[in-house]
Amino acid sequence: MSVLAFAEQRAGAVRDAALETLTVGRQLADALGVELVAVLVGPPGLAVEAGKLGSYGADRVLTGLADAFAEYSPEGYTELVAKAAREKAAKAVVFAASAQGKDLAPRVAARLKAGLASDVTQVGIEDGRVVAVRPAYAGKVFLRLAFKSAPAMLSVRPRAYKAAEAPRDAQVEELTVDAGAAARTKVQTAAEEKRERPDVAEAEIIVAGGRGLGGPESWKLLEGLADALGPGAGLGASRAVVDAGWRPHSEQVGQTGKVVAPPLYFAIGVSGAIQHLAGMQTAGCIVAVNKDAEAPIFKIADYGVVGDLFEIVPRLTEEIRKARSQP
Amino acid sequence: MKIIVCIKRVPDSESRIAKAKDGASVDTQGLKFVLNPYDEYAVEGALRLKEAAGDGSVTVMTLGGEESKETLRTALAMGADQAVLLKGQPSVDGLGTAQKLAGALEGREYDLLLFGKQAIDDDNLQVPAMVAELLGVPCATVVVELQVEGKVVTATREIEGGHEIVEFELPGVVAAQKGLNEPRYPSLKGIMQAKKKPLEEVDVGDAESHLEVIEVMNPPGRSAGVIVGEGADAVPELVRRLREEAKVI
């Protein structure tokens, strides 16, 4: 018996979100008294990453490595993970609730005819069964769920758990692969993007802007603040701003956007509509800057500054830069 | 091209959501219900494909109760040709619902199945990929650009900080993300016509849940913090608190 963790890769390297799934998997495996098996699917060169999975708690690494798996393949990956779950008699299968995990986990769950809890923020073992907590209605409520089917399928929200090292010498085993399964759907990563900042769903710090910025040109201010906060800072936006076409939808926070919980969240010129608050209210520390002292955002912010953001944000950028340059 | 769009009736995004007396479900009394926003992109996408092809049909389908007819009529008013109500309740997780939908779809002709990427009530983001798996067809989820040429689907899906291009041959499943298009509003003429369009009802029974809700909980409580001050002069104090009190920078 085992707990399985899917170790997501991109461009030949294991992603941070994958290490978080190992940490969740390790906790479940310890509580259940079974081994943690990491499933590593990707191009042949990915074999070098197996050791890393051991240092984050995998007792065993099953590899499905082939050129056909260099890019994500819904059918191919599904076949491998489902096979691993059956061969290792998995009690639970943990994915990251990433773009890939959210596509793959439902397919595997349907293949195994097992229920899936998506975007889980907390999971544990109670009386020998897996119990998961996850948001619904974009975080307006949370559900505590028990599984009526096996294995317990989970996708865990990025950053809900902090990856923790738990070193051991992982045994590496090859999963025999039928690369033909990958052929039906062709996936390739679009080449045009250059990633300067982390995606809003995975950023450690989010600098989010709302209608108070007055127009898309004002985002230079927020970019400056994000730069001052360091490489872990990403940009977010309110729905109003996305609907107005000022920012891409990929940055939208809230219901019909992304639900996020970074350690630090700046809401700049964001008034705080219900659907926005739902998507960010579990952030660690919330800082709000708004000219309206009655704005709903101040009701949930840890720290607020009332006033003109066009004066406050440049000063904030400068002071943060200063503070961060000091030891 | 025959397109079937699977849709859902959900509470409006401006709704306040509270738990019901039983503690294990959501109180839906007095809420305003709408067509799931992501499903609007799916319906619009289907209508555009049909318009571009100059022929074909768009069928909308949902699993739900009598009240879901209103949601189907909304999609018919946008321009869908016919509707199917699968009478029964959706499951807590996606699998039971996907099994009911796949069961109903198996006996029908379709080239493309369109969905919204997720319903904004359960937020499961499971059903489209599960239906694809159960039917044994390819699928692209979280799609922001869609092209169909002959039998070949090219879909652009959103991933962290970028996109993936997914290509497959019909029949298959596509799940729409916001940004795919700008959904049309039903016209008055559309609303009038919708009343006369065919709406088929099939009893399928309630979907089986593979998860059980033990408890509905409020989000972790959050109370108002401090207003550090007004204007740019308050900034040094804010930064001091972020560094020394909250220890976040």
C-alpha cells in the first residue's frame, strides 16, 4: 500500500508545486503507515531529478520517461499515473492544483472511478480515513469532506503547504510506458512568453490593482512596487479592471478569476467587492491602499493607508527598497 | 457540426453564501441564480462555430431540477437550437455528474462537447475532463482560444505564466475559460423564440457522490486591522510594521 504523489515537471525540471505535493504525501503516508511513492513523468533527461524527490520525502520514485512525454500529454500521463496507483495499491493520490494538475487529476480520477477533492487547502487522516478541506464559491465557504471511494484523489492548492525536506534514499523504478497513448492529443508550450514574474496563483507576494488606478498606464507603479518586493512578487487585478481590458484575465483575483493565499497581498485602489474578497481573504497579511476610508477592503486588511495611491505607492516602493537593502 | 454544450445553474457571483441549518450544505434560499459565467463563454463559442460553418446545431444540456429549465432557456435565448434537461441532482464531486452526463451523451451524436471550465458554485473544475475520459475522447481545459478546421481542433489553454497549444481530432471536449470570447446578451427576439424551442426532459436520477460533505465552514475569520495613517507620510510606519510586526518583508 502507498500514498502516491505526482511530481509535476516543466521544461525538464521538477516544479516547486511538485515538492509541496510530496510534503502533503509524506504526512499522509506517515499517518497511514505506508510508503510514499513519487510518480515522475517527462523526458528521459528528467531522471536526474529523482534524487531531489527522495530529499523531499519519497521512499520510491516511479519514472515514466520518454521523449513523447516531454510535453504534457493528458492521455499518456493519465495512463501512467493510473497504472502506478493500481500497482502500488494507492490509498491516496496527490496532485498539485496547478494548470496541469487540474487537467490531469480529473482524468485519472475518472479512470480509477474515484472521487476527487480539488484545490485542497488542508488534508489529514481522521479515524483512518482521509479528510480534506477545500474552498467552494471561490472561498466564500470551505467544505470539510470525507471520501466514499478509494483511492482518495486530491489536488492541493499551490502554497497551501510549504515544501519541507525529509531526506531518504529513494528507490527508483521504471514504469513501462506505452508512448502511443501520448499520440492522440498533441500539446506544446507556446514559445512567445517570457516570464518576468511569477503567476498570480503561485506568487509569494501579490501586488493587485483595481479601478482606483484610473487606467492601464498606471500599472507601471505596481510593477515598480513588485520589483522592489523581489522576484517572488507577482501582479494581480480586480475583475473590474480585467473587464475593462486594462489587464489580462490571467491576473484576475476572485470568483471567475484565481483564488489565492499568498503570505503578503497588496490591494491598491481595490474597493473590495464580495467576489474579490472571496478570492484573497485567506492571504497571510493584507495591505490596502485606497482613497475611500469606507472601502470594504479595509474591513479585512491588516494594515491600511487612506489616501492618494499615486503619492503613496511611489513612496512605498522607495521605503520597501530601502528596508530590503538593510540586513 | 453538431455541438452539445453542458451548462449549470449557479448562484450569481455577487451572492453572499451561508451554510444551511444542517451545517453540511449551503443555504440557497433567496439567492439569485444565473447561467454559470464560464458556460456563457462555452455557449457563445458554440454559436460562433456554428455561424462560421453555416450549418450544424447547438444543443444545451444540464443535469438539474425543474428550476434549471430557466437556465436552459437563457442559453436558448442566446441562440442555441434545442435543450435537454437531465432530471436529477449533481453530485458533491465531479465524478457522479460526469457519469450522468457521459451516460446521456453516449446515445447522442456530437462532434464537439463544450463546457465552462468550472461551475462557480462547487469550483470543482473536474466534469469536462472526466466526461472526456469516460467517453474516451480527447479534451482541452481552460481554453482561451479555439479554432476548428475540418476535424482538427486547435485550442490554446492557460497555464502558469503562459499558454499551451493543444491539438486533437474531433470528436472531443473543450472547456472554456474567461477570455475565449465576449458572450452575447439574449435579444428580445431571442427570448421570445426560446420559449418555442424544443426542450427535452429525461429522468436520469440523482448523481452518486464519491465525496461526502461533513461540514460547511465559514472562511477563517478576519477582522479589520489598523489604519496606519493617511497619505504618503504614513508609509514609513507601514513599512516598519510590515518588517517588525508582521515580518513579511
